[in-house]
Amino acid sequence: MNSFNDFKLNRQLLNAVSDLGYETPTAIQQKAIPVVLGGQDVIGIAQTGTGKTAAYLLPILRLLNYAQENSPRALILVPTRELSIQVGNALKELTKYTDLRYAVVFGGQGAKEQIAAVSEGIDLLVASPGRFLDLYLAGHIQTKKIKYLVLDEAERLMDKSFISQFHRILEVVPRKRQNLLFSATMSELVKKIAGDFMAFPIEINIAPEVRTAETVSQVVYELPNIKTKINLLNYLFKDETFKKVIVFCKTKAIASDIGKYMERVYGLDHVRIIHGNKTQQTRINAMQAFREDEQLRFLITTDLASRGLDIPDVSHVINFDVPIIYEDYVHRIGRTGRAFKTGASLTFVTPADEYHIQKIQELIKQRIEKVQLPEKVEVLTTPYEERQEMLREIDRQKRKENPDFKGAFHEKKEVHGRKEVHGRKDFKSVKSKKR
Ligand code: AMP
């Protein structure tokens, strides 16, 4: 299952996936989507950052197919406000070409709007347990039609503060339903409770291989923008020990731009580009050439190439962009240092990536050494558009950590009627490095 097209999803969902820029299904998606579509109960062991949300939403959306009746047919229970908002955001994107309706309800704020959203008629309900029960007991939620029950971050739903509510909810939803349980770890408690209410669940364990290859040295460079990243590439590539290099980019567009640039500078014989828009055959040929042809120094690619590839003798992996699926970091750097050879990975980090690199370090339980940008690398100013996009991304991250965060970006945008953002700490630190 190398492509979303291999699943029995429909055009509306595939288009939404494509708009989101997802090229390849993640490990949990590859394993869970067919099983959920097949109607079986699932216990998925997967952390946040593995793509688990789409792993359960996509097949459920496919099974629900189109808007029907008014009471929810899928209930997604989540332990926190942040997660309910995140799942709501994912639903917004994934349902955009369908007529499926959803509502998100959680505690800590007034119920009025949430009640209104539910009473308009919905197909899916995302809820924290306490607020779900409040609304149910007050008669705002009908449970008779619920056919799919998802427990996201189940290990937290089953801790002491929630467990009685959780049992209560199980009493009020129909017995005949499909259950999907996702948890970061498979604790004894999760196992026991899952055993109590699931019949013969399929267990899918993709707990990431958090140990990064010990033979790979890892460093991080902090820099402000794409142009400076390119300057750093050029500086590094003067060194001939960079003899077989994979450069990972976050999107097809960036891979394509950087690839073409590299072709111009280093010559067509030394560069190959691989991403999801290339045909399967082109990708296979490029990969084979990179493996066998000594002259070919650079492979520019997206995460398409990070999973399960075996290319011997890769000297360096460069993360031109920090991966958003944190597990991919481990996959990417695992492309070098294979078979007892040593290798190096270099990760380029902009202010908008600080958050992600932090999360990656938590995942691999390791600090990655920061190295100074070499003096000779010219640091360029960040173009307006790129800077705005980074500020937006930083706002998104802050909102993820704190759903009440209003977004400095939008507030400050209008200050003095100018579309400039001043005094952002995140950028000051980088700007001060300018020489
Ligand atoms: P999750 O683990 O569900 O919180 O997802 C982590 C991040 O990965 C989210 O920002 C998703 O939008 C993104 N994501 C999920 N699936 C994919 C995929 N197949 N390719 C690229 N990004 C993905």
C-alpha cells in the first residue's frame, strides 16, 4: 500500500488527501485503513505524529459515505480540548468534498454553540467524555444510530479521572458497533478494558523504532529561510566527503525546485529527483541509478523515499525541511549509516520548525547537537511571503499547545494599518544572526 489510491476510498476523500499534500500513507494508515474498511475492531498502538487521526477518519468517512438522518453515526472520544480541536480540524479538511457533517464538543467553555451545532444534524461527533455525558443527559445527543466508536488516546481516556464516565458512555451507545481504539502504549489497563468491550480486535502496533541508528551522527543548523538553506547546501557540497547525499524536502514543489536548481549547478548526471508526481518507473530508475551510479551524488526527494529503502553507502542525509511526521525523522536518517557504516545527518531548522525539532528530540529521547552556521554562508533576509507563512505556522503550533491562544499573527497584522508583524521573539533571535 504505497499510495492512497490503493485503498478503497472514494474520489472525494482522495482529493482532500491530495489537497493536504499527503503523498504516501504512513505506517499506521497502511495497516489500519484496510482493516477498518473491512469492518473489524482495531487496537492501534500509535503516538501522535504518526498520522493516526487520518488512519481512523478516512475509513470511517468512507463507510459513512454521505449525510444521513440527523443523529451521529460515529462517536470519537478524545481526552482533551486540544485533541478535540485537532480532530475537528482534520475533519474539516477531509470532509470538504463530501456532504458529511460533524460537531466538536468539549468542556471548559459554554455549551450553547456546541448544542446548536449538534442539533443541526450531524454524522460524526467528536467529544470529550464529560461534555458528551452532559449533553446526552440533557437530551441534546441521540445515541441510537452510533455504529462507530473511536477512542483516541485511549490510555488517557481510561485513567482514573475518566474511567467512570467512559463506562457510562459504553452503557448508552448501541452494542452492535465497530470499535477503534488508539493508544500510544499498550498498558495492562488498556489491554484489560479493551478485552472487556471489544470482541476480536486486530492489533496494529507501529510504536516507532525510537532508537536512531547509533552509527549516524546528527546535527542541527538554525537558519532563517529557504535561500539561506540553499547557500548552506552549496557550502557543504564543496566538501567531497559529501559523496552520496539524500536531500529530504517536505513537499513535491520544494523537492522539484531544489532538484532543478541542483541540476543546473551540479549537472544532470549528478542529480536525481523523486517525488509523488513522478511515475513509478521514473522513481524506480532514479533509485536504481542512485544506488549504482558512482557519479550520481545527489538524490532530492520527499518522504516517499524515507521508508524502507535500502541504499548502501549513503554518506549524508540532509533534512532540508524538518519532517512533520516525527517518525519520518527516524526513517530518513536511517537511510545512512546502514550495515555498520557510519553516516551523518544534518537538519535545517527555521524558527517555524523549532517546535517540531523539539518534538522529534522527545521522540528519539536524544538531544541533537546544534552547530553554528559557517561564517562563509551568507544569511539572506526572508522574503515577505515566506515570513508570513512561518508566522502562521508558529501560530498554529501555539494554538495546538493552547487552544485559547488567539493568534498573535492575526492580531498584530492590522496594527497601525500595516501588514507587518513587529517584535516577534521567534524572529528576533534569527535576525540577530544576520551578518
Ligand atoms: P497525527 O498523528 O494524526 O496527529 O498526524 C500528524 C501530522 O501528520 C498531521 O499534521 C497530519 O496532517 C500529518 N499527516 C497525516 N498523514 C500524513 C501523510 N500520509 N503524509 C503526510 N502528512 C501526514
